Amino acid sequence: MSLLLDTHAFLWWVSDDARLTVRARRAIAGEPCVLSVVSCWEMAIKASLGKLEIPLPLDRFIADQLETNGFGLLPLGIEHAGAVAALPSHHRDPFDRLLVTQALREEMSIVSADKVFRRYGVKRIW
């Protein structure tokens, strides 16, 4: 089964950040992983607002990291976007809500520090 990386988990993995737990590190190292295009969009917005520094142009940074780490890229489909409307209102973050629908539709666990995913029935690894 593939693991869906939350945006911060991806960034912490590629930067070897100590905030990534040992359990999360083992899971990422031992299972196929994907990054959602939703996370790419989130990084682009945060970078444009000055809330995230990326060492290269974002598209190049992401492509390089996907290749280096052997991660796949999960596209956002209409089935993912449409499923957001049926989600309960546990969380208002639009990026996380899209990641929830992708994890549920694609039957993936998510690697994330954010406990809210459990409220939607998504298996969280942290």
C-alpha cells in the first residue's frame, strides 16, 4: 500500500528535520510514498506568501525530490474534489480536506503530525 505524505511530512523528510518521528521515518523508508498535487499547491501558496522558503524554483524542487526519493505524484481528480462536499466539518483547512478525500478514495494511510485525519477515518502514521 502507498502512503500519502502530508505537506509537512514531505518537507521534513527531504530536509531531514528532527520533527519527523522515528515511526514516520521508518514508514516512509519502507513503503511506496506519494505526494499529492494538493501539497504542491499548498507549498506554492506558502512560498508566495513568504511563509516557506524553497531552495529552487518550486516545480524543479518538487521534481528533484520526487525523483531522488522515489516518490510518486498523486493527481487531484474530480472524484477527490467532489468528495470534499460530503465530508463532515471537523476541519476547515482546504488542503487537508482534499488530502482526506484522496486518502479515503485511494485507500492510503497518511503520514502526518495532524491528528484531525483520524476524525475522518483516515489511518494516520506518526
